[in-house]
Amino acid sequence: MVTGEPVLALRGVSKRFGAVQALTDVEMEVHAGEVVALVGDNGAGKSTLVKSIAGVHQPDDGDIEWGGRAVTIHRPQDAQHLGIATVYQDLALCDNLDVVGNLFLGREIRHFGVVLDEVAMERRSRELLDTLSIRIPSVRIPIASLSGGQRQVVAIARALIGSPKVVMLDEPTAALGVEQTAQVLDLVERLRDQGLGVILISHNMADVMAVADTVVVLRLGRNNGVFDKSSTNQEQIISAITGATDNAVTRRQARGTEGPQ
Ligand SMILES: Nc1ncnc2c1ncn2[C@@H]1O[C@H](COP(=O)(O)OP(=O)(O)OP(=O)(O)O)[C@@H](O)[C@H]1O
Ligand SMILES: [Mg+2]
């Protein structure tokens, strides 16, 4: 298990949508250089958790801590300014633009604030993809002509332009084949090696076991176990996901303030 101060922490986060209690008292920590897999059945609250951190939803209760301090994330821009980047499942890339155009969409580099500086953007794009060892035929190729895996790595690269400290990936391998999945998992490992904290949502246990350091299980909107990957196995995690084992930890227990029963 990665130790030290977490860069990002959730303390007792709850979120309700009308009659649906999507999250109840959820705890999670992410450290620099750690891959945290967030797993759970459909409707367990994974995307709601990510969107609460990303500023899409506001938690009803609990705290989000950044570098040990409680922060309020009202809008997605607030999360970006803190250094939290999110790649959603529907990648939101523009098919008709090339790789450079997608990487810099909405934050184009301009000459004198007007004319697009295509040369600078192309150079930055190459540098970024090189640092991540991402290989695509050309940065001037339209997104529409890339494979699913290549599109996914471009979407992740796009999230890295603002130099975030934490990257959240919601099901980045869901639509990918074996080789493309390997490419994305490779990239996740490089992000960790560069000291980023990564939150990876995945239904695929093989992916989780391949790259996660820590596995956080949600069940029906509550924590049902935090596992150190190196000392756990797939069966234990699946049992926690399905509810065959009850690893629910209350907030007070998590903080070590609850006495013996
Ligand atoms: N915007 C919303 N309005 C109302 N209910 C919502 C909203 N978003 C999520 N929910 C509900 O909250 C619960 C948790 O949903 P969430 O999408 O977080 O689950 P998930 O773990 O991401 O599931 P999946 O694996 O299917 O993506 C579900 O019952 C869902 O119907
Ligand atoms: Mg989801």
C-alpha cells in the first residue's frame, strides 16, 4: 500500500439524486504515484464519485481534501485549476479535427492573441506524445482515422495538457480489444511512473490486477473494502463487489476512533 500524505482524499462523501442515495459516507485516498482502481457493480456509484471530484456534481455531505485541505469544487474548471483531470467514457473528441486540433481544443496557442500558432501546437503535441511514448502515425491525422485505442490515448494525452496531479479515467478500456487495452494500461503505468495519482474505473478484473496498486470497492454507494493489490486476489475483490463479503468500514472505524465492541 502506498503510504504518506494523500494528494486527494474523500472524507464521508454522500450524494443523493432525488430518491436515489448514490453515495453514502464514502472514503477514498489517492497518493502521488499510485493507481487506485475504483470498482463496483453497475450503479454502485463510481461515475458519481468521479463526477463529484470533477466538479460536475456537488456532494451533499463530506469533504474533498486536496493536499490535506478541504476544498470546494463548484465547477469542472475548479477541478482543473487544482490539478484534477478527467477522461470520461464518451471521449468527446472531434472526429473532423486532427490530433493537434483535439489536444488543444479550447486552449489553442495563438500569435498576438489572434492567429493560431500551429507550429507551436504541433511541436507541443509531439513533445507530449513522445513523453508518454504514444505512437500514432502523425499528429496531423484526423481523429476519425485512428483506432479506438489510439483515440483513447489521445483523449488521455489531452487531459494531461494542463499538467494535472491526479487523472481520473472512467472505463478507459471498455470498448477496446486486447492489444489496444494493453496500450492504454501501459500509458496508465507511465502516468504513475511520472508521479501522477490515477483513479481508474474498470469492470475488467484483469486490467485492475494488472495496473492497480490499491483497489477501492463500492457497493450500493458505500465503501465495501480497500485492498492492497499486492496482498489480495481477484476472488476477494469480486466477493466484495458482489456483497458475498461485507467489508464496510464506517467513517469512525476508518479514522481509528471507534473503540472495541
Ligand atoms: N444525474 C443523475 N440523476 C439521477 N440519478 C443518477 C444520476 N447519476 C447517477 N444516478 C444514479 O446514481 C446511482 C449510481 O450511478 P453511477 O452512474 O454513479 O454508477 P456506476 O457505478 O458508475 O455504474 P456503471 O458501472 O453502470 O457505470 C445509480 O442508481 C444511478 O441511477
Ligand atoms: Mg459509471
